Amino acid sequence: MALKYSVWEAKTKLSEILRQVKAGKTVTINQRGVPVAQVVPFKSEEGTSLAQRLDALRNQGLIREGRQPLSAAKLTPKNGALARFLENR
């Protein structure tokens, strides 16, 4: 039996829905009687390395490499930053 909740019920019973999903059930969320979302158990990717998961996401076109690597030089604080911040408040 599929579990169904209205949007209002889903908002008020989110913890219950998550317990059901964690137990392996699929929950459908309806808006005015029309299904609009489905909450399904997360598929664990145990045994898959981070590099393999990133490659899979790249192959699916969901992520892409940045243009240039992040360097520590770009992250160094500049003198007077606090003063400028307080001045602009």
C-alpha cells in the first residue's frame, strides 16, 4: 500500500514521513488530490569512492570542473576589511 499525504499533512508530519521512508517505504505527496512529489529511500553508494561518484555526476552532466583551481592566495584576508565593513553598516 502506497502512503499518501497532502501537502499540509506532509508539512506537519515530516518526521513521520521520514521514518516511513527510512523503513523502506515510498511516500507520495498530493496537492489537491494530484500527486506532485514522491519521497523515496536514499540509495546508498557504499563501496563507491568519492572519485567514482564525482565521475558519475560529471558523466550525467550534473557537475562540471571549475575553470581554475582555488588557490590559498585568493582566500587571504586584506588589511582593513573589518574597518570597511563597519564603515558600510
